[in-house]
Amino acid sequence: MSKAIVLIVIAILGCVAVFRSSAQGYPARAVRIVVPYPPGGTADLLGRLVGQRLTEALGQSFVVDNRGGAGGNIGTDAAAKSPPDGYTVVLSSPLIALGPSLYTKLDYDPIKDLAPISLVAVIQNIMLVHPSVPAKTLKEFIQLARARPGKLNFGSGGSGTTTHLASELLKGLAGIDMVHVPYKGTGVALISLISGQIDMLVMAVPAAAAQVQAGKVRALAVLSAQRERALPNVPTAKEAGVDNFEVPIWYGILAPAGTPRDIINRLNLELTKAVTAPDVRERLTTAGVEPMTNTPEQFANFIKSETVRYAKVIKDAGIKPE
């Protein structure tokens, strides 16, 4: 073996040794969890809860950095462009699957610039109608909409949100025509539903449960595979007769692309432990949040499938990218 080859081999082995050493010593300082939404919401709650558990498990602070703005794109972009050293991660939502179809130009590529680590939680949506709507079931609502094309309307938390796209998905699945009324948040839309200004609304179960139980709105179906603990008498969309009408609000942790795989695996392991801890699970489920974990590969495939699914819904609905 020539001297040059020996030197190359020594250099490669040295790099591998340094990489392994740094991965094994991770984290050596504080880690930033970018939450691309303002404080106080579900994402912020999850980020702080997960950060606290990771801090306890790994002996270094995992600090939440709220970077709201542009529907979550500002914070996500900042995280994607951070050094891929394991010291910046981002808590994302379906935004990364919606973004490519909703925005003509993103400053980051959700698939190429981010490395999935794990899902951490899912919140289920529910379909609601005003009590005056003469439909007691999802099938009856579809029949009513078919009989009144363009007469029924539905609210949302804003154009391009999951609360908007869920109803657009139903329009496509059922072949019905309804009018979209966007609001600045589902809380405002819910007030309009209760007052009878709109006929239908899809929103998160935790925010809707109290109004359903009080009889101020009628729940027709939860858009998930299983019934919700908070509203056990409300059927799933499939039970109510509509297949493929599942629209969850999911949250997951990602790192900048190029983050060492050993660090990705370590974070995946610790996130799984954190989210499945009995006290954390109880706290989340009480708030209507379902703990959820998977492997980096499973999360990556899930994001890709959601991106394709939502791209079709957005195209079929004629929603123009901003």
C-alpha cells in the first residue's frame, strides 16, 4: 500500500472517529426548538412539554424559540437554514406538506432541507353543523348539499388551512358544491357557526367538544380512524359512510438536512420516551391531543404522502398559490 493511500485511510478513519465522538457526546450545549407559531397555542404547549423532557433526559437545555409569522414559514425557514449539527430542531405541522402547493415560492424545500425525526402528536378534526341544518348524519348532509348545490356554506380558519382543505376534500369525495367563508382563525369561525351565520365547520376536537356537549352545534363525524374519547358517541367519517375522509392536525420534530444520523436516531429515541411517558400521555390526552411517534423513515414517507394528498385537494379545489 502506497504512502498516499495510507495517509488517506488514516484521514478517513480520523474523521469517522471525530464524528462518532461528537455524536456520542451530544448534546454538549443547549438545543433550540423552533416553534414557528406564537406562544400559547398547541404547538407551543407541545414544544415546551417535549423540551422539558428532553432537558431532563439529556442533561442540556432544550429551549423553545417562538418564531411566528407567514403561517409558520418564517420559523421553519430559519430552522431549515440553521447549521445541521443537532443544535436546532423545529416543531412543524401539516404546513410542510401544504406549503409546496400553497405558495409560489418558498425560501426552503420542506423535503430537501429538513430531516424528519419523529411525529410527536396528532389532534383530530370534527365536522360540525348549526342545529338548524336539517341533517342529523353525514350522509344526510351530503344528500342535502346535493339537493342544494351552492346554497350551503362552510367556514374555516383561513384559506389553505386544514380546516379549509378538509371541507374541500369532502366536496370532492361526495361530489357536492358549497361556498367557502374564510375567517381569521377557527375560534372566530366557531362563533359564526353558533350564531347561524355559516352552516358547517371543520375544526379541532378539543376546541369544539364543549360546544357539542352544550348542544350549540351538532357533530356529524370525527375525521379520524377511531372515535374520540371526548365525544365517544360521534361516529368516524368512515362509520358515517364516507371513506378516506381523515384529516388530522399533526405535529412532528425535524432537523436541518445533513444533521448526523446518529443524532437523528438519538433524538428519535428520546422523543419516543418523552411522548410515551405515562404522565405526559395523560396530560396530552386530557387536552385532546393524541401522542404519536414513528421512525425517521416512517415520518419522511408520511410527509411525502400528505404532500401528494393535499396537492390534489388544492388543485381540485382551484386554490391559487400565494
